[in-house]
Amino acid sequence: MLSSIEILILSLIQGIFEFLPVSSAAHLILVSKYYVFTNQNLLIDICLHLGSLIAIIFYFRNELFDIIKNKSFLIKIIIGTIPIIPAGYIVYQTGLIEQLRSLEVIGWMSLIFGILLYISDKVGVKKKIDNGFTNQSAIIIGLFQVLALIPGVSRAGITITSGRLLGFNRFESAKISFFLSIPTLAAASILGVYNIYKEGSTELNFLAIIAVIFSFIFSYFTIAVFLNFVKKFSLNIFIIYRIILSLFILGIVYL
């Protein structure tokens, strides 16, 4: 029973916070600091990301079919993904990622990039995806996305921030963020599978399957709700949440 609860918690964190501008990595690290997950291994991590990947592909299945036909947009998504792949590989292979997984880093990153998200959300809307999402904007958003390798920054948060700074509205910034997450999540899954292959551990157990299913459900729900939310409201609720969370973390660190 305990194992199922662990998978449920991890899936909930992955599914909800992967697509919200509040950092899923930060929340996974925070929860892990105070609760030892016996089932949080490489296979489960891959399954959690795989569930999110399947959810976003399924949600945008019709638009993705159009994207496949629209080679220009597809190339821009690839361009926007290129910076994070070598950067991520270097960060993980050098072990730098472990040095960044501290409460102090998470606290400061959550605060700084929460404030930046607030600033970006005040920028006027000047562009549409159809005619404003150029190769140059794809590169800029892709370079911003590299910062998401630092826990507390948030991949969704930094890509939405960069989209808003470039003049896209909240909804279209969120869509760009979602589309960019597809190759990023796919790359993370492929890297994880490769590491499992190297370790010689390929056993697919019941908990791994449950992790994919739960992650898919929570991810799909989050995508639908968040896109509907940003059509009507500002990002202030996420900004306030980030600031409160960061102050709480920094209070633990320094007090």
C-alpha cells in the first residue's frame, strides 16, 4: 500500500508541476528531503516523464498532426530544443546537477524567476504564433529553457516568461512551452532508457506501469485546466505561490 501511495505522490507532483510555472524538480526535491521514497528510482522517473509526454501528445494530437505537415513550425520547435540537449547532457554527466539540488538554490531560483515571471507578464501582446514565432524567437526561448536545468527555475515558467517577454500572450506562450516540452521530455526519456540499458536493469514492474498511468492522468488534467486558466486570468497566483514558497525555503535555510 505504501508503494502505491509513493507512486501516486510522485505522479501528482510530476503531472501537475511539470506544466505549471512553479518547477516540478523543486517540488520533487523538497518532498524527497522530508520523505524517503523507496520507489523513486531511474525506471520510475522515466515512467513519470513518459506519462507526461503521452499526455501532451494526446492532448495536442490534432495540432501535432498539422505541425508535422507544417515543416516550418516543426523546424522552429527543433531549433528551440537544441540548446537544452547538450547543456543537459553536460550538467548531468559532470555531476553538476547534484550540486544544484540544494534548498538554498531552489529558494533563490524560485524567488528570482518568480519576480521575472511577474515582470514578463506585464509586457504588452504584440505577436501571434502564426506570424511571430520566428527562428530567432525559437532560439531565444530555447536559450532561456536551458536555465530550467537549475532546480527552482521551472521549465514551463522560464519558457512562458521568455514567450511573454517576446510579446506573445499568455495562452500562446503556454502553447509554445507545451510544444517545446515534447522533444525535451522525449530526450529525457531516451537518456533514462540508455542509462537503464547501461546498468542492465530492464525489469518493467507493476509500479512502473502505474506511474505512467497516474502521470498521464494528472498531466492531461493539468494541461487542460492551465490552458483554460491563462485565457482568462493573469499569472499572479503562480507568482505569489513561488514567492511564498521561496521565502519559506529561504527561512529554513538561513533562520
